[in-house]
Amino acid sequence: MAVPKIHLHARSNSLPSRPHPVISQLDEHVGRIKDSQATSMSTSIGQKLCGLQDLYDSVDDLLLLPATKKVLMQERHKKYIDGFLDGSLRILDVCNTVKDALSQTKESINGLQSVIRRRQGGLDSEIRQYISERKVVKKAICKTLKNLKGMVSNCTFISVEEVSEIANIISLLRDVEETTLVVLEFLLSFISVSKPQSRARSWLLVRLMRYKRVASLEEDNEFASADAALESLISSKASKTDKFQVEVAKHQLKSTESCIQDLEEHIEGLFRRMIKARVSFLNIFN
């Protein structure tokens, strides 16, 4: 069955009357990711990462369709295929940056928690070490966020003259690539407590700003809350005197640790599905 045609550069709200079920699934998953809402920012991001997992399952199904294979194997479409393969590697690199940031932050939290359990006072040097380690993580994330700008493959833009099966497939895959990058950018910004910038007009940010959920990522952000609690201890010297503030910091660290655990599970699941889809892509040409 030929892949149904879809308008390029903008999603169509009215698909053909009898689209392949895989096409419908892809559209549904993208819509679900856009519309997902939750009681907290980290839960919302977790839901979007789960949505991306489902999305890549559908991409894998799309790549296994005989009609898709037939279209992609045509030599004249090689430039588009190479572009998406390069793009998938770049997105996997972004996922690795997320995984490293989460792992390094969790390690720093575990080290600080261990010190706090052993003693209630005299934590200044350990807290400063944690803050220093967080700065290293934030610097790496900042570099990745800058590189995200314009990352969507240029080759995915098809000329008006080339309205064919490949155009429809490229339109679908471009939506997947765009959606993935938007969610990953927001996740990186969430971890580093910074404002997303490279895709400021994206549907995700527009929606969040519309509901006034993000004037700053410091609101409803476990990473920001832990950073603030620890910096408060340093600035007020409460790490030596105020047991209540120490308990607050312990609570915030525990909450952040739990958040990291959830995000690690989501990003690992997404990473595996992205690898699977890439392998299916490569198998078409073997």
C-alpha cells in the first residue's frame, strides 16, 4: 500500500480518508506529546518522553512497511536518507548528553547525602563542591543547547516539484525529528535550570508560556529547588547552625534524586527505541 500523501512543512489536520494505521499512530503520538499535561514539570517531561517512546515504536513500524522500503531504496532519494541517518546520530548524541548530565548530578547528590548523614554541621566545603560539579554539568548542557539550533536536517525540506511518496515519508520523519529535539531541549534546560532559547517559537514553549507554566524553569523544578536550598545554606552559614534548613536541603536532594531516577528510566527507554528504529532504517539497504 502506498504511503498516503501529507502536506509538507505543516501538519494537516485532515488526513486522507483511509490512511495506513501506522500513519494515524504517528500523528496521534505527536498530538499526545504536544497536549500532555501533568501536576508537575518533571512529570510532564516524563510523559513526553514516554510519548516519544511510543512515537519511535511507530516509526519502526513505518520503516518495516514494504511500501516504505520500496520508496527509500530508490537511488535518487539517497540524499534524504543520508540526512536522516546523520540527524539520528546527532539526536543520539543529545540523548547521551542527557544521560551523562543525569548520571553526574545523581553521583554528586549521593556524595553530598552521604556527608549529610554522617554529620549535621560543617557542610560548607561539601556543598561548594556540589555546586561546582553542577556548574560543570550546566556548562556541558549549555554547549549542547547552542548546538541544537538548526539541528533539524536541511535535507528534509523537499522542493515543491517533488511531490511523491518520498515527500510524504520525509514529512513524517521530519515531524518526528522536530518533536524529539524540542522535548530533549526542554529536558536539558530543565536539568540545567535555564530557559530554552534555540527553538523559542516551538509548539511546546508556546503552549507552556500560554498557560504561564514557565516564566522561569525555577518554578516546579527539583533541580532548581535543590540548588537554591544548598546555596541558601552557604549564604546564611546555616550549614553550621540551622538544622531546619539542613533538613530542607536533605528533602530537596532526595526529591531531585527521585526525579533523576524517573528521567533516567524514560531516557534509556527512548534511547533503545531510537537505536532500534535506526537499525531498521539501515537494514532497508542491506
